[in-house]
Amino acid sequence: MVQSECWLLRGVLSFICLLLMCINAAPDLCKPLKTVQEDLNISKRRRFMKMNFPINYTIQVHYEEVFKLRNISRLNMSDDEEPVLKRDLQDLWLTISMQGIKKVLNVLPERHPTRQKYLSNLDNLFKQFEVVYSQQNPPNGEREYPERIQDIFDRLQSDEGWKSVTPKSILDNCYRTMLCLFKECFTKEDDRYDYCDENWRRGNKTT
Ligand SMILES: *[C@@H]1O[C@H](CO)[C@@H](O)[C@H](O)[C@H]1NC(C)=O
Ligand SMILES: *[C@@H]1O[C@H](CO)[C@@H](O)[C@H](O)[C@H]1NC(C)=O
Ligand SMILES: *[C@@H]1O[C@H](CO)[C@@H](O)[C@H](O)[C@H]1NC(C)=O
Ligand SMILES: *[C@@H]1O[C@H](CO)[C@@H](O)[C@H](O)[C@H]1NC(C)=O
């Protein structure tokens, strides 16, 4: 009697194990994103994106390449006719982040330590993330972006509207907006911060 219950329990347990394995087999977005997060860590951003550059060094980017938490809340404000989906904002984040990294790589000499020890690798981590991201979010041929999102994508490709920013600010913004748009990957149980709140850093000076 006891033994048969034991067998039954084993059967159930192995079934659960199998089920969990199947769930895990789906490509997990958080894993490659956490690798990106580790590389965007504040000490690395400071060292490779600030200290390795001349003081007050800036590069030219499109206005739209400045993508901050404030932009997210503004774009997310309800518009019943053309609601902006989280997916739209994530698409935007990925495009702007990768474009920003490219911009910095373009001004760096071949042998610059920031390129060799940091940014080329970060660029690759983003490409790996992009693969998993597009597997999980295959393009939806039916749906078009809301107009205000499409406008941004268009202006990102245009030849006008330039602004000077520091290389570090590009990755700072990329990091903060990532925590907001991919919250599920970064929320811890004891988390006191709402990563989409523009003021959350006040209590968390390290990032
Ligand atoms: C950033 O990463 C370095 C090396 O991986 C680690 O030593 C450091 O503690 C990290 N810093 C923060 C603020 O997480
Ligand atoms: C860098 O910029 C700050 C603030 O604009 C300015 O006070 C400082 O003099 C600049 N430093 C150099 C070396 O140009
Ligand atoms: C974010 O806001 C700034 C300032 O209003 C604006 O110049 C920029 O184009 C916005 N970025 C995006 C991606 O909408
Ligand atoms: C966008 O707005 C919706 C509804 O107000 C909210 O639930 C969601 O968390 C917001 N998303 C972001 C990324 O701020």
C-alpha cells in the first residue's frame, strides 16, 4: 500500500518535471537580457563610456535617440484610437539602443580600449538578445505601429534633428528604460522600486 503510493508520487513528480522542462524549452527572453544588464553595470558604463573618453566628449545623435523614462510615460499615455502597446515601446527601445551603440562604435578607432574591451562585446550581446526577442515576438504583419511610434522610427532614419550627447548618457538611458520595459525580468520580491517611475533612482544612487 505504502509502496504503491510511493510509485504514484514518483509518477506525478516526474510528470511535473517533464512539464517544467517543456516550459523552459521556450526561449527565455530574460536570460540574454540579464547578460546585457550585467554588461551595462554602472562601473562598466563609467569606466568605458566616460573615463575612456576626453572630458565632456559628445557625439551627434538624433533627438529621437534620446529615449528616457519620461518619453515612455508620455508615449504610453492613453490614446484610445491608437493604443501604444508595450511591444511597440520594446521594439523602439531595441532599435534605439542598437543604433546608439553603433553610433559610438563609429567614432572609435579600431584599437580603442572601449571598442575592444567593451562595446563590441555589448553589441554582440544585443544581437543575441535580438534573435531571441524576434523569435518570441514574430512580426505581426497585420498590425501597423501607431502613428506616433511610426513617426519616431521614420525620424530615426532621417538626416536632420541632431543633438550632442555624451556616450555614457546613451547607455544610461538604455539601462534605465530597459528596467522599466522588461520589468518581469528584473523584479525581485523585496523590490521597493517601480522602475518606470522617473524618480526611483533617488533612493538608489548606484545606477
Ligand atoms: C559591476 O560588475 C563588476 C564586475 O563584474 C562587479 O565587480 C561590480 O560589483 C558590479 N557593480 C555593480 C554596481 O553592480
Ligand atoms: C565640462 O563641462 C562642464 C559643464 O558644462 C564645465 O563646467 C567644464 O568646464 C567642462 N570641462 C572642460 C575640460 O571643458
Ligand atoms: C524624448 O523626449 C525628448 C524631449 O522631449 C525628445 O526630443 C525625443 O525625441 C524623445 N524621444 C523619443 C524616442 O520619443
Ligand atoms: C502604460 O500604461 C498602462 C495603463 O495605464 C500601464 O498599466 C502600464 O504599466 C504602462 N506601461 C509602461 C511601460 O509604463
